[in-house]
Amino acid sequence: MPARVSGVGTSVPPRVMTNDELSKIVDTSDEWIFSHTGIKSRHIAADDVAASDLGLEAAQAALGSAGVEPESIDMILLATSTPDYPSMPATASIIQDRLGAGNAGAMDISVACSGFVYGLGTAAAFINSGQSSCILVIGSEVYSKIINWADRNSCVLFGDGAGAVVVQATTDAGISDTVLHSVGSGALSLYRPVGGSRESCLPSTPDSRTKLHMEGRQVYNFAVQAIIDTVEEILGRNNLTIADVNHVVAHQANVRIIDAACKRAGYPSDIFFKNIEHYANTSAASIPIALNDMEQQGLLGPGDTVITVGFGAGLTYGGNLLTWG
Ligand code: UT7
């Protein structure tokens, strides 16, 4: 069966942190952050709020928008790189229980900012195979807990939030293609050095080594090309041109990444949705949050051709081709 997105929802923490506020924590300025990234503010989770809390609320909103009861869900796929607990249990299982989704399997997808497009592709494949008929795909992140607040190169870039979609079997067109890639040679350009099985957390370990470390320029260059390669691959595989596409919903990491990809490939920039100004980079949550904002702004019409593009740690990238509605 084909699979379609039948509902979308989000949850962002109420606390908003502006660039001016950040400039009191590290040596930065609103002018630098906005001109280099397009970010004005981000939402920050309270100390006791974890990925499952935001993910649960986004899931409930998506189920409400689809008119689906939790018991109807076959599978919960949670894309996150900020799970409630390190390595186990899957945060998806915590959401499954709190949602009352008693018939659903649950697993986390750990490909950082590419997580949502990997999740959407996996959901479509499960439904295409006949194994599932209703899947929740959630992206939920609380990067405020893992960023190094003393590192101005990275801490200004991220925000917290969650977005979710319900994916259901349909007879019409829906998610018709997915491309997924990994360039593992770039693994150490965006990672948390300490706390995994390579290097464990000893009392002597400096705290900053347990936090996110990023080679910004390297990731930037990768990201620009990842957008172009993903869009070109999807267009080519489906006999489309960029003129056939109504919206490209790329991961919101930096407006300059999107603008540079458009300039290099000659894409019309107005088909690329941008909302990073208000959220910063919410990693796996940025694409479903964008889809939700687009729905609320009346930008997504039935039959619209949409390409999603994710890219991030791994390094990973990929995208989906969807007919909306
Ligand atoms: O989801 C994927 C996650 N990661 C990304 O998408 C990140 C991709 N990379 C980027 O978006 C950009 O590379 C950054 C926004 C991280 C950096 O922008 P840039 O234009 O590449 O700046 P830069 O790293 O080349 O730094 C330029 C200058 C440096 O000063 P000097 O050496 O020229 O004196 C930095 O120290 O800007 C300085 N700088 C800052 N200044 C004020 C770096 N961060 C800041 C800051 N505030 N927050």
C-alpha cells in the first residue's frame, strides 16, 4: 500500500532565549548570530523536560490532527540524538507507554539531524510492505542538554523542540520515494567525544568532552552539497525537474546553507521553506516543525509535491518525495 502523512503536530518549550540573552553567556552578538545563521531566538526546555516529554506532546497533537487513536498505531519511530537515557531503553518506548499505544512496537533512530527523513522513509517502507498500516514518526530533541554552553561556535546554533507525523496506508499517492546516505568518514566532525563505548566517563573527564563537538566549516560544506545531491537524486529518479516541485523542506541548520545550495544549483529560493529564525536548529525535529508551520500558514495544498532534505551527524543525509494531502 502507498503511505501518506495524515497528521502533523509539534511541541516546543515555552521558554524563548533570544540572541541578546545568549550574548550575556558567551562572547557573541545578535548581529553575528543573525548574519551568520538567520537565527533570532530558540526555545529552551526546562531542567526537568526530556526528549520523551516534548515527543509525547508532539505525538498527541499529530494524532489529534489525523483523528487517530493511540491503539491504532503499529509502530513508533522516534528520531532523536538526545534520548532520555544513554543507549537504553529506547525513548520511543517511554512515549509508547505514556501515549497508551498498547499495540505499537517502538524504536529510536539515531542519525541526528537526518533522523526524520530516515524515519519517514522507514515508515513508508513498513507500510508499503503491508507489515504496518499506521506509524508515528517523531523527531524530538533537547540539544540544550548536550551543547557546550561555553563554546560560541556551536551553542548559538541549537534549540529544543519536537515534531511528529502520522503515516497511514492510503490508496492515493503519498510518500513515493526516499534516498538515504551516510558518509562515515566525517563521523568525528560532529559528535560527543566521551560517554559512549569508545571512551567512557571517568571522574577525571572534563565535562566539555561529554558535550557536542562540531567542526562548523566542514559540516557547512558537507551540508550545502548534501541538499543539492539529495534534490538532484530525487528529481532524477522520479523524472521530475525542480519546476515540478512546490516546496523543499530542508533541515533548518543555517539559512546560509539553504541559500548557498540554491545559488550553486540554480534553484528558486522561494520554494525552500525557512523558519530557523524562531527555533534555531532543532535537529531531527526541524522538518516536522517546518511541516506543521507550513500547514498552519496554509502553504501546503492537497496534491503539492514536496521534497524533504535532512543532513547531519554521521555524516548522514537523505530525503523524501511526497505528494501532500
Ligand atoms: O545540523 C547540522 C549541524 N551543524 C551545522 O549545520 C553547522 C554548519 N556550519 C555553520 O553553520 C557555520 O560554519 C557556522 C555558523 C558554525 C560558523 O559560521 P562561519 O561563517 O563558518 O564562521 P567561522 O567558523 O568561519 O568563524 C568566523 C569568525 C571566527 O573568528 P575569526 O577567527 O575570524 O576571528 C569565529 O571565532 O567568527 C567567530 N565566531 C563567532 N563570533 C561571534 C564563531 N562563532 C561566533 C559567535 N559569535 N557565536
